[in-house]
Amino acid sequence: MQLTYMQAVVVVIVAAVAWGYSSVCGQFLFENYQTDPSWMITIRQLLAGSAFLIYLILRKKDIFSIWRDKEDAKDLLIFAFLGLLGAQYGFYYTIALSNAATATILQYMAPVFVVVWIAFKVRKMPTVIELISLALAVAGVFLLATHGNINEIVIMPEALFWGLLSGVALAVYSVAPVNLLKKYDTTLIMGWGQILSGLFLASLFNPFDAGNNWDAMSVGALAYIILGGTVLSFSLFLTGLKVIGPTNATLLASVEPLSSIVFMVIFLGTTLHILDYVGMTCIMLTVLILTLHKK
């Protein structure tokens, strides 16, 4: 059944809220159960990727078609290891070092890195609007990191590094699969990307070493991260995107960091400094300006 425009809008917003809640579930596990972020990300990648590929197999799709072309296989490897792996690992590791809202906002720097990359690639200066957006983004990161005092760092340098790295990786994630998306189902690309990145992490971190600190709450949070925050939310987002288009879907997805903040404050009792909110607003304005400018 084809969704109406308004139904598609609601579906995309639900997907964004689901992503936001997923990041808070990650923070909940790291703070209350000392869950190893590397182990959690490994399990998430492997199980979510398996779910995507099993879904395609049940629909009698050829999941190995993407490997029969050398160029497509190369693009898939770049997407999996330089894009998806860095974006997901950097994101959740930043949550473990800081909090869900900060990690989400820093990852939302991705459009800025895309602008810089495109300007470098075509040897052309960014437009005035893009330069204003870059300035807003830098100001936002500065406020998040220092609260306006250049002599004081209020966020762990390691968290800032991994957060910005996740933004760079998300930029790669956004541009690397362009040619693949013209030929293959997005679910196929995501499925293999998750599996490949998960297998790489499994070679570094033992996926069977889950620790002993588990109960119904922690298992439920992990299950939500894999199913609700990955498989379901991704499927909902794609369903809505087909109706309202990528520009509108990207704008609506900006609900994600807002939902992260709300859930974090309500359920985890995390408090943020007023300048954290100002910095986050600067970065979100950057995303909105660049998205509308692209349109």
C-alpha cells in the first residue's frame, strides 16, 4: 500500500525518534551496566546485518549479485569499512565517552565534511551560504568543547575526536555508495555493510565475551538498539523517503538529536550546560541551511 504524503512524514519522524532513543539506550548500557561499547557495536553490526540479508533471502533475492562486479565489490568495501564502520563505531564510542546528545550532534557535522570534500574535489570555493554554515558548525563544536572558554576543555578530547571522526565517516557513508544505489536494493548494501564491518570488529573484539552484568532491562535495551534502532527505523525511513524525497526526509530526520536530548534528560537524568544547547543549535542550523541550500 502506497503511503500518503502526511503518512510518509509521520513514518520518517518515527524513524528519527527511534534512532534518537537508540542512542540513549546505548548510554543507558554504558552507564549502568558497564557494557563494553566495542562488544556492543560488534553484536549490533552482525545481528542487524544478518536480519537485513535474511529478509532479502526470504523475498528470494540474490544477495550475492553485488559481489560479481569487481568495481561494485570495491565500492561496497569502501562503504563498509570507511563509511559504515567508522560512523557506527565512532558514534557509540563517543556516547560511551560523553553522552547520546553530544555524540549525535557531532555526527551531524557530516554535511559540513561533504561540502568541504566537494569543494576540494571540484576545485571550487564553497558558496557564501556554505561558508556561513561552516562558520556555524565550527562555532557549535567550539561551544560544545569549551563552553566559550578557549583555555578550558569541558569535553574529553577523546570523545571530541571520535565524535568528529564519526561525522567524517558518515560523510563517506553518504557519498561512497552513490553508484551502488543506482543498481542495488539499499537493504542489500546495508546488510553486507553491517556484516562486513561486524566481522572486522569480531576479529578484534570477542563477540562471545558479553560479560555477566545482564538482566531483563539490559537485554531489552540491546534488543531495541538492534531491532528498533537499526532494522525497524532504517526500514521506516526508507519507506517514507520514497514518498517525500531525500531533502524533506533529511530535514525531518533532524528530529533525531532533539529526541536524544529529550529522552536523555527524562530517562537518564543527564543535565546539559546552556552553552551545550547553544552549540547544538548552531550545528543543527548548519544541517538545515545546507539541506535547504541543496534543495
